[in-house]
Amino acid sequence: MTIALALASLLAAPQSPIAGLGAALALERQGRPQDALVALGALRPPAGPEGAALQGRVLYEQARITDEDLKDPIGASRLYAAYVAAFPRGPYAGLARDRADYIARNGRPPEALAEYEDVLRAFSRGDLGGSLARMETLAEKYPGFPLRARACFWIANVLRQQERYDEAEHWLGVIVQGAPGSRDAHRAELAIAQLESGRDHFAAALAIDRRFLDSPDPLARELARNQLEFTLEARTFRRLFWLGLLVAGGLLVGLAVGIVRRRARLLPLPFELRLYGPIAVLFSLLTVYESRRVGGAVSAIFASGALLLLLNGAYLRAAAVRGLRRWLHLLAAAGAAAGIAYCVVYSTNLTELVVDTIEQGADR
């Protein structure tokens, strides 16, 4: 039924062959390899050089998906051989030849597949450390295992979540070295760019992203465009962090210096702080009850805001700022408050949560 629905939806809505290829590979990523194979088989690339290149890509993807589905090694070997025969100088000819040779020599190592599936089951039960070590051993012991790239991606993702970025980059590099020029290698290199971006190595990340913008592979170009957007967004967020830190830190230091020079007293507490304090404490406690991480960020914002109000009130009393200067000062204080809030949100890795909440609402 699902195969029929996939084929019907593919034929019902006219779309370009490249879009059809993307839709078919999306089915594979959803864990529906058979539906993906049906969708690939229904594609009809146009005549001409571009159509021939697309036809070769479709044939290779059929072979790869059949290979990784682990149910029909003979069929996968035949598809690889058909690709090599039709496109002996194609971009995937070397990979196809190697996989066909490996299947002919080794077939399927059943112990590798059994170990792979057992590791995933152990991980789902909460055995994080043991699962990671076993998956690393599996990837090293069976270099020809058809799911090796998937295993390496899994390892890299777990290591990234543990903030072990150098090790994660190593395993992504294993994919690139093991199958250069393949779709998995493209994904791995762009994942490396994402890691570099996360460590503020924006120049290295942008170099990788822009290199794939000119790739002959349309899907690699699409991934590169998305990754480039992510990198530029991350760089903007980082620059805003330093700007916010500069504005907030500059004003707080300026207020402190002004208070010391005028020998101003911090007491009595400003009216704004007496009004703001109880509300801030109550809201912080409620937020911590819901989420420690978000509550910690909210508490840090309120504490920094209280310090800003205290210093600002003492400075305004001592300096007797009036007229336009007072309005400019209040505007600077508002900018500092916004800078404090942003710096706390950014440093606690809540930027995307806040942006999504603003764009989609609290009930997203």
C-alpha cells in the first residue's frame, strides 16, 4: 500500500526530475527504502548531457539503497555493475566498482549487521558509553560494511552531543576518506563545516560551504546552500554577542566609575528595583521549576538587570542628569539591558529556542 501511494503521489504531481530525485531520497531518509526505490524507478530523466548525468545518479542511488537495505546483495551488485558499464568514467564509478567487488568477495558479514543492530538496541536502553565504544570497534573492524558510513555518522553525532568535537570530526573524516566523492562524503564534509561553525571557526566553515555551491551534484548544492545559511546565521549571532557584551559591559563599567568618582551611595534602592525585584524573583522561581536550563538563564538576566538598575539609579541621583542627556542615558541603559539578555541567551545555547518562540509562538 505504501509503495502504491508513493508511486501515485509521484505521478500525480508534475515535478522536475531533480525534484523527483530529492523526493525519492527523502523517502529513504524517512526509513522507507522500498518506497524510495519505486520512486527512483519512476523517474524519466530528459535527453541530453544533463539527463544522462541524472540517469547515472539515479542508477547509482538505486544500487546504493539496495545495498544498504541489506536484503538483496546480488541485486545491489548487478546495479553497481550496470552503473559501471553505462558510466565507466562517472563520478561514482570507483565506488560502484569497489562495492560490487566487495559483495562478490565477502557477501554480507552477518556478525557485523547483528552487532550494528544490537548496538542501537543497547543505546536505546541507555547504555551510552558501551554503545559508543562498540560502534567505534564495529566501524574499524568492518571497513567494507555497507552501513559503515551510517555508523560513523552515528558516532560523530553522539560525540558532538558530548562536545567532543575533535573526535566527532575524526569520524566524519573517516567517511570522507572511505568514499571520496560520494553523497555520504559530501554530507560528512558539510557536517564538518557545521562543527567548525559551532566552534566559531567561521572562515573554515564558509570555505567548505562555498566549495560545494559549485558541485555538479544538485543535492550537494542544496545541502551547501542550507549549510551556508546556517554558518552565516551563526556568525551573525556571534557578532551580536560581542556587540551586546561591549554595550552592556561598557555601560556598567562607566556607571561604576561615575559612582566611585562622585562618591555616590547605592542606597536607598531605586523605585524601579523595588518594584522589579519581587516580580523577578517570583518569575525566576517559576521558570526554574519548569526548566532548570531556561530558569538559570532567566535568573541570570534578572540578576544582571537588577545590578544595572542599582548602578543606574545611584548614578542618576549623583549626576543629576537632566533633559536630552537623561533620555540618551536611558536609551543607553535600555540597549545595555537588551545586550545583557542576548548575551545570557546566547551563552546558554538558547538562541534558537528564543528565535523559534518569537517566530512561531509559545505553543509551537
